[in-house]
Amino acid sequence: MNVVTRAVRSFGQFWWEFLIGDAPELFAATVVVVVLAILLRHHRDVAYVVVPLTTIVLLVASTLRAARRSRRGS
């Protein structure tokens, strides 16, 4: 492997670990919330309700999933 290829691969691995890391569901949830906000940008009244509720639901789901995983590991 040449130097450029190795540098690009290392850069990609850094960002993958930084963004995805141990909780890929949080990255996916973030993408969902951002896309939802973009889609609702012209409907602010709806967005003020839907985006925070979606965020709360996704965070609760992630927390429950992590709690379930930790109970299995104990």
C-alpha cells in the first residue's frame, strides 16, 4: 500500500470510529432527526413538535436497548 492509500484509509477509519463508534444507533438516530428537520423546514409549527418528540423517542429506544444489552452481559 502506498502512503496516500494508507492515509486515506486511516482518515476514514478515524471518522468511522468517531461517528459510529460503539453506538451506531445513535448515529442513525441523528441522521434521521436531521433529515426530518430538513424535510419539515417549511412547516415550522409541525417541526417544533415532531423533531423533539422524535429525538426523545429515539433516545429512549437507544437507552432501553443499552440497558437490555447490559443486563444480558451481567
